[in-house]
Amino acid sequence: MPTRHANHRSSRIPSRGPRILGLLALVLAAALLSFYALSQTGPATGVTPRSAVPETPRSADTGPAAVPRIEILGDSYVGSSDEGGKGLANWTSLVGTRFHEGNKPVEINPVAQPGSGYLARGVTGLVFSEAAAERLSPEADVVLVFGSRNDGRQSDTAMYEAARTLYSDLRALAPKAEIIVIGPVWVDANVPDFISANNEAMARAAAEEKVSYVDAVAEGWFTGTDGSLIGIDGVHPTDAGHAYLAEKIYPLLAGTVADLAR
């Protein structure tokens, strides 16, 4: 009887073999899944390897477009005087406003040397080339030179050499810049012979240096206009005169800036 009872209890204990086999199968499956997952990720980061990602072309310009920088070198026609052109009434400010209103902002840096020129030393004691060396940015995209009637009576050789030296210096100072030169202006049609002679020498030097030259004398700037554009000193532009200059100069700069993007 005891033996029969013992056999009866042992027959009710389920076999553990199938359970162990099932657990081993689950462990093996989990290991295989882990191995597969690790094989699809980069080392220690979980980032998908570059070989598994299709290459997407990157834009050549991922940042905002640079704002063109315009440097303007000249005498009191670039700056202001007691007759006009102070602050926002200055033609350089008016030109900047025109660019902004057209949703094409630029940075304008006027370098005004009252009384100065290619050879004349004004109130700062600097000629144009010296002022450029001190204050013009080497990152300039455009350099505009305006004037000057202050040079007075010069020999053709002296005027030509001073102009050619300035244009050459500007290329070295601002290597990527487009250079525009506006010759001296006069207030009416009675242009003195020395102004015409200086203007001709400057135009020759510009052609020699392959610089864009605007002959304001030949174009008759201020000629035939009413007296409100020049102040009572007979020399300097009024606020209306600065607005007149902005109308003349903005298209020159706008065309040049547009060409930079091509």
C-alpha cells in the first residue's frame, strides 16, 4: 500500500522538460531580436548609420543672404553742410531708404572728407586715397567715389596720376568691390576750365584702370535746375539738392548691386 500511494503521487507531478524548452526558445528569440536591433543602429548612439540613409543634397547657401556693403568716398557733397543734407535728408540716407523700400537692404558707409579731393587736403588733412586706406572696409561690395571740385587747378599729369593711384589703391583695399567714380559737379552750365580739365584727366585714369566713370559735367548735373537745389553759399546742395542727387545716384548703385547677384 505505501508503494502504491507513492506511485500515485508521482504520476500527478507534471514534467518540467517542455517548460524549460519553452523558456529557452523565448530567450533565444529575444537575443535574436536584440542582435537585429543593434545591427541597425550606430555605435553607442542609436543613430541610424549614414549608409542606411539616402543622401539628401544640401543647399549651397544654408544661411541668410549677406547684405551688400557700399562704401562712399567723397567731400562735403557726400557729407552735409549748413545748406542741407543733414541726417535723413542726406542723399546717402535717401538712397539707403530707397533700397529698404524695395526690400533690398544694403549697408552704406559714407566716408566724407569736407574740402578734400584727389590732391586737395580738406579739414581732415587727408586726400581721398589716405582716407580710403584708413576707413574703407576691405569687405566692401561696391565703392563709389564722388567728386571733387576741391582739387582746383592742377596739371594734367598730376591729376591723372592721383586719380589712377586712387583707383588702383581701391582695388587693393577692397579686392571684391565694384568701383564707380562720379566726377566733379558744378552748380550750373558755366563750368570752369580747370574743372573740365580735371574731369577729363580723371575719366582717362578710370578708363585705364577699367573703372566705371560717370561724367557728371557732360551729363549736366544741376544744369538748368532751379536755384532751390544749391544753397545761398553757391556751392553746397540744399535738402532738395540732396534729394536730386539721390535720384541721380540710386539707379547707378541699384544696377551695380543687382549685378552682384548674377
